[in-house]
Amino acid sequence: MRYAILMTDKSQLRSDMRALRKRLAGLDPEAAPRAAGHADALPPGDPVAVYRAIGSELDTDALSLALIHQGRALCLPVVLQPDAAMIFRLWSPGEPLEPDAAGVPAPLPLAQAVIPHLILTPLLAFDGQGGRLGQGGGYYDRTFAALPDAIRIGFAYAGQQVEDLPIEGHDIRLHGVLTEVGYTAARKVL
């Protein structure tokens, strides 16, 4: 079911969508492996940036293995400075991680820095036009702005889709979204 967004208060919207995502995670613990089953539908590109799930974010473990099976290299984002674009370092499942400047598990500094061709991003909500509601820290929007040629793909529960998100000047649209029901390209990407 898609929710109509009637408010423009992003703080309240984030709170509501966090609660919804947590509920979706509890209702469907097998959503992430089902989403990984649709990995072939993702656009080509190598390396692929995945993320380490926090809280109720859709877990990327099964998707990471599916992408490796396709022969793609993986990388993870690393926050070096709170107000800067993230960098990416090569990573394979099982390799050690340490907290980055944002406290998120990231590859060690000795891992090779790379520029991803495809970036999978967590989100709180998305719409069919490529709109994405993130946590509000701006990490992904700053990174998308710094890497305009990267293909931007949301990774989420299908139930996180809404009719139309409020988009501001600094918000960068996604090229598509992968969910447990498949991959959908955005109808409008600017």
C-alpha cells in the first residue's frame, strides 16, 4: 500500500517512516533475501556500493552475496568528515570493519579506495519519480552530488513507497529502487 504524503514537515515524515519501516521489518524478515533474488535486474556497473544495515534498514548481506556471484566487486561507504561526501573502499563479506566518523561499520583504511558505478542506498521512503527520504544527515545527497555519474539505487521494503515526496533543491533523485518484489526504474531522474 502506498501512503499519500500530505505534510511537508520532513522531521515528522521521517519519524512516521521510521516507525513504518520498523513495522515492515518485523512483518517480513525474509524480505532482504527475496530482494536479493532480483539482483539480476539491477543496471550493470562495477564496483557496486552496498551498505551495512543499521536498525530496521533492509539488510544487504544476501544481496552482497548475489552481486559477488554475478562477478561484481563490492565497496562500502566511509564517512571521513561529517559535512563532506563519503568515500568508498573495496570490501568483501567477512572482511574486518571499524566505525567510521559517523560510527557506521566501514572497511579499514588499508582497503583500496574506489569510485562506485552503482550506489545502493538505504532510505526511509521513496516515490516513483526517484524521490528519496533519507535519515536527514545529507551523507548520500552530498555523495551523489560529488559522483553525478554513479547510478543511484534505493534498497527498501516495497511498503516504503509513497505517492510523492517533498523534494528540496539539495535532494538528488534515484535512478530506481530494488525491493522484495523487484527492481523499478524511476519515472523521472534529474
